[in-house]
Amino acid sequence: MELSKKLILLLSIFYIFFCTCVDSRAHHHKKKPPAKPSIALPPAPAPEPLSKLGVLSVMSFGAVGDGVSDDTEAFKSAWDSACEEEGPGVIVAPRGYSFKIRSTIFAGPCRNGLVLQVDGTIMAPDGPEEWPGDYSRRQWLVFYRANGLALQGGGLIDGKGQKWWNLPCKPHRGKNHTTMPGPCDSPVVSSTLTETINQLNVENQETDTVTALFRFQAFRFFMSSNITVHGIRVRNSPQFHFRFDNCRNVTVDSVSIRSPALSPNTDGIHVENSVDVNLRNSVISSGDDCVSIGAGSSNIHIRNITCGPSHGISIGSLGRQSSRACVRNITVKDCVIKHSDNGLRIKTWQGGSGSVSSVSFVDVLMEAVRNPIIINQYYCLSGGAACRNQTSAVFVSDVAYQGIKGSYDSRSPAVHFGCSDAVPCTNITLAEVELLPAQGEIIAEPFCWNVYGVSRTLTIPPVACLLRGVPRSTMDIESSGCY
């Protein structure tokens, strides 16, 4: 029995010793993993051509992008190709290039939505001498029936307006911003543009509207719907930077518009005959209105706009040459207006008809603004007989000012309501208005003429000049309004 135990112990020791040796040898002589086979693998498939993905670079269509060459045809060709894409087409103006483009119409409708991605710089011809004579000088880039267009990117649009502003006829040239004697090569609508629009099947009435109302604009969206403009920087347009005519469902978001304070007629965004327009989260400085709202506009919502220097945010001018103008449902909210000639303005001509109604100005901060709150129904530029008092006017009613605060230039009163003798303003309301002079301690008295309304809270300065109740002729006035 004792021998068996000794034998078992000896075998256990031998087994442990043997396993340890084998493990040690395996550790010191571990084989390397087999090398991967050196057989050549098939190449990775090439990426799909950009055109198959609906993305088209203007460089593929012959654009040079050196800031000197004319890249108009490359952009036109890219537009025409993207417009025919089965899916949404994308046109890219790449970063690091400067593209010179002359006056051009980008026409739709396209098969699907279209994106114009501007990451580089797009430039206009440099002043009147560089504009070809056979193109309209009243416009630069026109988007006609461009339904579903998105204009976006972090690029720059440069209107090269300096030489236009310096023409002798421009009002900032002379003393006290008057005109000077001398030739004025003002832009005119050429027959080539009229023929082009006729070829695009615009009705005669629309063509008359186009030619009659043209002012120079960098971007003009005409008869288009579902438009989005996002992130673009625009500077130095000869006149209007953006204009929306006969458009529906427009959103402008996070854009930057800049022109000098003395650049004439350089409105930031002009809206006319358009419905459902949202302007928000943008910075605008110009020589005219940051935003101007013309006849035929409704459901216009402006929010979080920083404006100035400028002529403020304006409705009008309306009713010129005895015309009828209808504007309703306008909201301006959470905005800043600084160092501007005007703040929140409604301006109409004598002799017009129609109405402005359902307007709300809410939570707007003023910084050294000359006319923070102004209604002017005696607006006139030419003087003389054209500015005489007349028996008809655009009816202004249901306008509310709430939370208008900040400072004003005391050369003018903080509140100015100059309403027509024949057609008074009605239902004008003020609440939480606090406007103090930017310098000094003298508070100018508010001005009221033939305006009916009420201050729902104490205001600074007190607006005690509002007429109470309703005018006797209210029924006749309301019958001429737009509803």
C-alpha cells in the first residue's frame, strides 16, 4: 500500500514537470501568423459621377472662376442640366473661386426642387461700363418660376455697386445728399429683356408690371413658390439686394446684407405682391430700408432681424399715382434697429386707395433712431403739385405697437402719426412703449394728426394726442379697404 502511494506521487511530479517544459517551449517558439496572401485584389469601385448624384459643379461646365472671365454660360448650362434632373438637382459654385456673371434669367419650372449652393464668390460686372449693352441694366440675377429653389451656402454675392452709386444723378453725391448736374447713365429695361420674358410666356399684364416696376436688384425672384434662402452673404448691390415679386411661401434665414449707409436705394429685402413670407435671424445694413413691404403683400412675418444703419423696416410706399394698394397681416417681432433714419414706418402717397391693416410691431429695440414710430400719409419725393393734399388715401387701421423700447435721435419726435385729412388712421394702439433721447434730457412731444387710437399702458413719452373713438366717416372709409 505504501509503495502504491509513492508511485502515484512520483507520476504526478513527472506529469507537472513535462507540462511545464512543453508550455515553455511553446512560449519561446511561438509561430508567427501566416502572412496574408499577396494576390492582387480587384480595385474599389469608382465613385458615381457627380451628375448621377444630381450634384453639378459649375467647373464641369466650363467656369473659370478667376474673377475676370465671364462665367455666365457655365452657370446657365449647369442650371439647365440640374433643372432636368429626376431628383432634386444641386448646383455648386465651389469655395476658393470668384465667378463673374452678367445679367441673367434662370428660368423654371424644373422637374423637381433645385439647390444653388454658393460656397465661392459670385460677382457682378464692375459698374456701368462693363455691362453689355444688349442686357437689362435693371436687374442682375433673376429667378423666374423657380419653384422649390434653395439658395444656400457660406459664399459671397458681390453686386459691385460702387460705380453705380457714384453717378452724378445719385442723391448722395451732392450737398445734403442732393443730386448733382451731369449725365446719368441710369439703368433701363432693354428690348432684349422684354423679348426674353415674352418667350417665357409671361402674360402682357405681367410684362407691364415687370417693366414698370423694375429697379436694379441683385436677386429677383419672380412668380416663384417654396423659396428658401439660407446663409448667403450679399453686399453692395447697385440698388435692391433681394426682391420677391408675385411669390408664395418664402423663407429667408440667416443671411447677411451689407451696403454703406449713403448708398442710394439699396433696400435689403423688398417684398411685393407676395404671400406667406418669413424673414428671420439676419443682419442687414444698407442705404435704404432693411425690409420694405409693397402693395399686394400679406402674411409677412419678420423676426430677429438686426437692422442698421438704414431707413428702418417700412410698409410702403403705397398709393403712388392714385394706385390701389392692399397690405395686411404683417408682424415684426424681436428685432433691433440702430442708427437709422426711421424705425417702424408706414408710408403712403396722397390720392391712393386700398388699405393697410392687421399690423403688429412687438418687442423691438431702438438704438439712436431718428423716427422710431412713424406713420406718414403725406409721403412725397417730387414736391409741387404731385404732393398736394387730396381727397383719397390708403386706409391705415389696426396697427399695434407693443414693447417698443430704446433711444431716439431727439431731432425728431419719438412718435409721429401724420394721417390723411380725408382718411384718418384708426384703431392704433400702443403698450409698453419706452423711448428716451439718445443724447440730452429734452423729450420731444409726440406728433399726431387725424389719428384715432389708445395707449393701453403708460408710455414714454406720453402719447396724449390720439383721438378717441371712431371717426364719423368710418363706414365709408372701411368700404374702400381690402378684405
